[in-house]
Amino acid sequence: MALRTPGFADRLLAWWALHGRHDLAWQHPRDPYRVWVSEVMLQQTRVETVVAYFQRFMARFPDVETLAEATLDDVLAQWSGLGYYARARNLHRAAMRIRNHHGGVFPADLEALAGLPGIGRSTAAAILAQAFDRRAVILDGNVKRVLAR
């Protein structure tokens, strides 16, 4: 579906500048690791719930290397209470792959990101847009609901 409303993106960004959330823990700094962890935590989980978990997770695993070196049991313990534990297992597996196959550096390519465990096209696009300032189409369930109205 092509959205061809003139100025739509400009209006949307202007609205976000006035009404969007600008003070969430994962927004400062917007590095790929923080964006990725927040995007995964926010899947099926409310922002209000994620904030405390995100801060605790970052304190224990401040970067992709630390997460990759951790035991799965440690990762799952930090995730405890968030539910959908496959997300935590995929985070751990993807961190190890980033370390082992990408030299510990997040790929800045949609296909490479989407090829990591637990990262689909929407999460990959969110990482590209937020952490790498690259134009990327993010069409998740929330966006689909807004566009369907």
C-alpha cells in the first residue's frame, strides 16, 4: 500500500515533535544495541512495564559483547517477569552472532539485521531508522492499525 498524501511524513514528524515521548531510557543515547533491546522488550509489552526491565538489563548487560559472554541462565534471570522468554533466548543468540560474525559491531543493513535470531523486518527497520538515521519502512501492528483508520 503506497501512502501518497502530500506532506504526510512532515505532518507526522511535526506531531511527534510536539506529542511524542522523548525521555525514554533507550532514546539516550540511540545506539543500535539499546534500540534493539528496547524494540525486543516492547514486543507484546507496555512501555510502562519495559522501563524498569530495560534499565536493569542495561546495568547487567551494557553492550552486545557483555550480553554475548553471559550465560543463558543469567540472561533469562534478568528477563524474569517480562514473559515471552523466546525473546530473551533470541537476544542472547543474536548477540553471540553479532560478536562472532560481525566483530561485535551491529550491521547497518536491513537484510543482515533481519537475518539475526529474533529480528524481523520491522525490528531491523526500527534499528536502522533510530540508531543509524537511515530511512526504513517500519510497518508493525501499531502502524497498521493507524493506517487502517
